[in-house]
Amino acid sequence: CVLVTAILSITFLIWSSFYFSPATLPEPTIPDKSTETSARILTLNIFMRPPGVKNNKSDYKEDRLDYIIKYILPEYDVITIQEAFAFANRRIDKLTVAAREMGFNYQVASPRHYPWQLAADGGLLLLSRFPIKKSDIIEYPRGVHSDWMSKKGALHALVELNEHRSVHVYTSHTQASYDQNGKLNLQDTYIRLSQFALFHQFIADTAKDDGSPILLMGDFNVDASAHDTAKIVPSVHNSEAYDKMFSILNGTGLSDGEFAGSWLIDSMKDALYDQFGYHPVTFGNVLADGVSPAETALTHWDQVTTVQSLDRIFWADRYSETVRLTNVTVEHFFVAEN
């Protein structure tokens, strides 16, 4: 019995070391990109959770992955992705290999984890057609609820647009709120705020010594909307949670001094709000009647029609006159057929 158990354990360890490791990417066949004019940048939570995790009958992981590869990847030059969980599946390997074949020669991803670590990866992926001069990764301390299983964190890439201009690109996916209808509780909120403080320090450690602009993108799990209007009326006022997030990320910290950073990103702005003058809905949207849910296949029943603004693009030009962020928009990617 002891011998059989040892053989099975060794076999499992060997199998896991291969299955849970990232795929080997093919050699680049498309030259690195360089631009003197423009680049198309996207942030997207692809909701590609580990096998068996779903909200409804199906979340169509395979179909959505094929759609992303066929229709979304070709349209952009730099993409930051959240919830691209590689744990116990090969979907993200399929995505990264396809991306490499399309010219995304530079990729940064959350570290993989193995079953004996009792942790899934953080689900972050950063793809670039432009050279990445420097990259960095951090993992936050474990979260709570189901987030305890995911080693969430942040990615950084110094993306070289051309030989004279670069931009610091960051993405993160922080502690979610699991109370019904997306309501906040103190434990979730405090962990998320502490993660924003770690995120700010990560930015300071990797970007403060040069003058390149800073771009923060991702699903930060903070609803920016104050919800003081009807659901179909855009929210122009900030939620308290949003104000706290913004203050921590730019280094100001909270009003009592907690989470204050040692470095201030004084030119940081909300690119979406600057573009629209309100916080656009990115989760749990409604149709024009203000009642019917816009999407029910992926969203949990208690989250539909909650009209939350969770996804962010923060831009700090650092007073650069040569690199600008323009034409910011929200792509809904509702799919019946392309």
C-alpha cells in the first residue's frame, strides 16, 4: 500500500508539473511593432474562470475564447486581461499561443500555481505587439471568500512605442465583494484598500525614476457610480469607495492618513470619466427600458441590473507633451453573431 501510494503521488506530481505549467510559445514570426502615430489599447475582463466555476447553466468558455482569438485580438496592439485563469485548464495557453502567432511577441502573466500550493493563479495577462523593455509582477496576500483561492496581484510592463517614447502599463484585479447585489462589507473593503496601497507602492517602485506616462487598467472591483439616479441615467457622481480607491492609488491615502504613499502621482486622471463626463456601466447593465437585464448568460442572478462601473482606465501623462491618451470608449462585445 505504501509503495502504491508513493508511486501514485510521484506520478501525480510529475503530471501536475507539466499540466499546470505554461505552454511553450512558438518563436515570433511577425516583427515587433513601432509607431510614431497611434496604438490601440484594450482592457478586458474575459471571465474565464477555472473549470467547474460558473454562475448559470454555462458560461460558454470555449465559444468565448474562440471569439476573443478570432475577433478581438486582431484589433488591438496592447491588451490587459483579467480573469484569464490558467489553473487546471489549457485555455489560456491556447490564447497566448494564438496571440504570439498574431504578433503579440511580448507577454506578461500571473505566475502559475500547483495543486499542492492550494492556490490558483491571479488570472492576469498583458499582451503587447510593441517591445516590453522591462516587466514586473507582484502577488497580494490572500483575499477572503473564494478570492482566497486566487493569488491576485498586478502586472507591469514598460512598453516601448518607439525608440524615443515608452509608457508604463499596469493591470490588476482586486478583492471582489460577494454580498448580494454587490453590496460592500467591511472585510472585503479593507482588503481591497490594502491591495490598492500595495498596487501604488508597486507603481512607485517601477515607475517613479523616469518620466514616462503611466496607464493603469483593469477590473478593480470598485463600483464608481454613486447610484443617485435612475438606472438608465448615467452616474456623474463618485461613490465613496471610488474616491478612496483613487486617493490610495495616486498616493494621497485616506483622510486619516492611512494608506498614504511616499510618492504622489499628481497628474493621474480617470480617462473614462474625462471622456464621457460620467461613469459608464461596465457590469450588470440594463436595456433601454431601464428594467430588463442586458445580459443574463454570464452574470449571476443577484448581480443583473446592478448597473455597476467596475472597469477603470487611469492615465497619468506626467506632463508629457509627446504621448496622449485619446478616443477612449467602452466596447460592449455583446455577441449573438459577429
